[in-house]
Amino acid sequence: MRHATDTALKDVFCGARAVFLRPSLRAAATLESRYGFDRLFAACVDGNLTVIADVIRTSSTTDTNNFLKSIADMPLIEVMPSLLEALPAHILALAGVDPNDNSESQGGEKIPYPEYHAKLYRIGTGWLGWSPDVTWNATAAEILEAYSGQIEKLRAIHGGKEDQDRPTDRPENAVFDRAGLAKLKLMGNRAF
């Protein structure tokens, strides 16, 4: 089953199956611990092929060997524009940022990403009763939406006021900079 947050890398190559990237909690925690989201984003926009391949391998829901082999012999001018178009939105989703959400920040206390990921894991396995595997494969948005649904259910059963539907803690730097994204997109369109 494909989800709205999955990114397809099917137009980048010839001859191999499409690769779908999923901004799962596991991928987010793994890539954040290796690079940090700021460095990860910058490396991908700069065209760092090692980091791009790592993002694809870590986030993929399918086998990436054929995909990576199929683009290895292609000229970069054919591969990079598609990758540079797809990866920034995927990395933002990994960081828990929805570039299509025009609402103001919910505020709350800023917490480091590792703490944010641990909190999402606790919500998934504790509050929601999901298995560790299901939790690791869910996205931050899915975990938070399911948590909101659980809170609504508990309010309907037991009563209570609607203070807030979601935890208000946000990971550090999880602020969407629209002007910065526009600049990065322009950088990604430059010729190689």
C-alpha cells in the first residue's frame, strides 16, 4: 500500500523497478543520527551522491540495488534533476515538516530530534499499542494522527475537554522556511 507521504523515484532511471521512499520513523531516526537534518538536506541539494544513495537505501520500501545500479552508468545531467526535485520534500517529511501546511506553528517546547523520535516511538508502542515494527515503519504524521484519534476516542468514552489533540513539543529546527526551500530548488535546477 502506498501512502501520500511516500515519494516515488520512478522517472529517474531506465530498466529497473520504481523505488518508493517512505519517511518512516526508522528512516528519520537513522538518517538524523548519521547526518543531522540540516547537513542531510544540504548534502542532498549539493548533489552528494553518497548521501543521496544512503537516503534512498535507508528510506526505501523496496530493494534499491537495481535502482542504484541502473543510475550508476547514467550521466548525472539526466539523473540529478529528478533526484534533486524529489529528495528535499522527502527530507522535510523525515524531519516532521509538512511543506503544504500553511498554518502557524503550534508552539510548544523545542526538543532535540532524538528525543522527538523517542517520544513518537513511545506514543506508537505505548498509547497506540502498535508493535515496534509497525511503529518504526509509520511516519511521524501517521503516528501523531493516530494519537489524535486515540485521544478523541478516549474523550468520547470518558469525557474531558479539548485542550489539544497533539503533543505540542516540536523537534528543534522543525520550522519550514519557504524562502529557503525556493532558493534550494533554484540551486537544484542549475546545470552540472
